[in-house]
Amino acid sequence: MPELSHRRRMLVLAICCMSLLIVSLDSTVLNVALPAMRHDLDASVAGMQWTIDAYTLVLASLLMLAGSTADRIGRRKVFMAGLVLFTLGSALCSLAPSLETLIAFRMVQAVGGSMLNPVAMSIITNTFTDARERARAIGVWGGVVGISMAAGPVVGGALVDSVGWRSIFWINLPVGVAALLLTLRYVPESRAPKARRPDPVGQLMVITLLGSLTYAIIEVPQKGWTSPEILLFATLAAVSLAGLLVYEPRRTDPLIDLRFFRSAPFSGATVIAVSAFAALGGFLFVNTLYLQDVRGLSALDAGLYMLPMAAVVCVLSPLSGRVVASRGPRIPLLVAGVGMAVSGLMFAAFDAERDTVSMFTAYVLFGLGFGGVNAPITNTAVSGMPRSQAGVAAAVASTSRQIGQTLGVAVIGAVLAAGVAGAGSSYGAGSADDFVAASRAAWWIITGCGVCVLLVGTVSSGRWARGTARRTAERLEESARALPEAGTGASPGQASASTRA
């Protein structure tokens, strides 16, 4: 990618953030619309989970493939294809006549989305080569997530109440078209010097692992742990995981380079991403159902109730990026862990839902936690790697986010469904006491996710952890230099230049 002026770099960042906005906005808007969609399409609890997880599952499965493909044929080209597919998928979702077709069209959206965020992050990392400038850019990137969280529930609620749930997909259309035209005009094309070769076997195992695990978790409340179907999918997930661990280290150009995980900051960023986004997915899912089905609020009022949390995320995300740039990731990670853990604890142990002031306090604490975590995840995953490996590291971090959100909705939705079934009621039909009791286990899981962010953030941001990152980077660079000299072709290190994020 050619050297760009400061003004052009800012414009590229803004265009990339537009893609993040429509992807993030789509998720937050959809959560507010879930009850309306459930009534209109006569969906079950599992159906509501699949409207979210079908998207995040496909997204998580294809992120790394999209990144390596972009490096091979051109990042701008793949980015524009993603904008077209995501916009088209949004239009199809607005026309879906049934739950099944809606889920299918959400998967079309996800294929497009998989070409947006990791490729946009790849463009940003190549555009902002200075470490401090890159950290600030990533902070702005995280701030867009906060904007989507702030605007999504309110905009979505207003649309659902006034026009209907189908209109929530319309807002992606003008933004997607504008981003497409601006990309064509202002974003330069770039490719990796030596792109990785495709890894179809590894890709198939990733899809099988994530799909089987998610299906088993979502369907287990209805079918039971001893169901042959659940046991089959759980076995498929275990076999796929074992296959990845055995097969990937043997490839010259692996889909997932397992040597990355020798770096404690990188491994920590992966665990933190899964934990934080699992907490977010569960938080939005439980609160949307509680506010609309139990408290009886409209979609707009439910969105306004969650506005304090979203506003804190919006303000804190870019600030977190600045702190990471100047002081490192430890402070934002500690704030994030404490905020999410205390918020979950207020619901789990003190039934914060019963008092509006307590509930708003818990919302603000969760916003404080989530607002602090996004910038350190990406920066920590990328900064410890050689530049040739930065793209792959960013792709794994993005994949971890989507896996976390997928598992959060699947696990917490399953726990909530089991609790409500045990209380002998259903969504919208049970009393507030029944719902609060049924959701308590879900809140304990969210609390545990916050504690995990706190502990792992502490361990993975110290001197020992930085030493492991340095040693891992040295080994990767040595491997990248040694293999070509030996005449063996592209090494994992060289190949990973493909996703130079």
C-alpha cells in the first residue's frame, strides 16, 4: 500500500469504520427487535438464538479465510465484495417471509460481513504503521462499536415501534452503498507480497467445530444431554478440535498458526475476547427479553433503558485506545474485568432488575467494562507480532470476538430457557419473579466472564508475558527467514504477511 497523507489516512479510517458501523449496528438493532420478530414469525427460544448465532457462526468461520483471500487477490476488491453481499443480505432479510428464510438471509449477510471487519482492520494496520498512531486508530475503531451500541437500541426501537421489525435492515442499505462508492474512490488497492495458500481441510474443520458446538448448546434444552443427536454433534466438535491440533502444525501455511499461542499476550487477548463478547451477547439477549417481555416496555423504551450502558461504551472506547497507546493495555483490561464482573454480580446476587436505579447502575458498570476491553484486545494481539504476522493475529482476535458472542448467546440462552421451563412458564407469560430466578444462573456466567477478563488481563500484560511475546516474535521471524533460504518455499511467517492487518 502506498504512503498516504494524514488526511487520506483519516479518510481511509472513516471508510473502514463505516463498514464496522453497519455490522455492529445490525447486531444491536436486532436484539431490540427480537420480541417483535418472535411474535410475527412465531419463533421459539431456539429460533431467536439462531437469528443471532447463524450470523455470528458463519462470520467466525470465514474471517480468516476472507483475510487470506483479500491478501491474495486484493484487499479493496474483497472489501467491496463484502459491502455488496452485506447490503444485499440486509435487503433480503427485510423481505424474509419466515424464520427459516430469515436465518438463511442472515447467513448471506454474514458471508459479506466476514469480508468487512478483518479486511478493514488489515487496511487500517497497513495504513497506520506507527505504533502509537495505530493504537489511536484502533481506539477510534472501538469507539464506533460504542456508537453502534448507543444508536442501535434507540434507532432500532423507534423503527420497530413505528414501521415494524423489517425496517431495521433498511438502515444498512444507504450506509453500505455510500461505503462502497467511497471505497472505490479513495481506498488504494493492496496485496500481500506473498499470500498464504488456501487451507480447505483446516477451514472445513473450523466450520464443523463451531457449527456442531453451537448446535449442541442451543438445542440441548429441548433434546436433552443424552439425545443421540446432541451426542453426535458434541462428538463432531471434539473430533474437529483434535483434528485441528494435529493437522495445522504440519502445514507450511496453516489456517491457524498454533505457534502464536506461545505468546502470553496473544493467548490472553484470545481468551479475553471470547469472555468479553460472550458476556456482551448474553447481556443483550437477557436484557432485551426482560425489558420487553417481563416489564412490558416497547422496543423504543427498551432501547432507551439500555442507553446509559451504550453511552459509556461510546465515550470510553476511544479513551481506552489512547490509554493503551500511552500506558499499555493493563489498566483498561483491569477496568474492564472489574466493571463486567460487578455488573453481573449485581444481577446474580442482588437482583438488580427489581430496582430501576440498581439496574441502571449495573448497566453503566457493564458499559464501563465493555468500553475498556475492545482496544486492548486488538492492540495486544497485533503489537507483539512481527509485521508479517500482524494480519493473522488480528484475524484470530476478530474470530475470537465472534466465537465469544456466538457461545454467549447459545450458552446463556440455553440456561435461560432451561430455567424458564423449570419454572413452568414461558417468555412473556411468566411473572417477573420467575424470570429473575430463571436468569440468575445466566448472570453468574456473565460475572464469571468478567472475572476471567480481570485475571487473564492481569497475567497477560506483565513483564513475563511481554517476554513470551518477544521470544515468540523472534522465533517466527527466524522461521520466516530460514525456510526460504532452505528452498522450501513460503513459510508460515511469510505466508502470514498475507493478512497484514
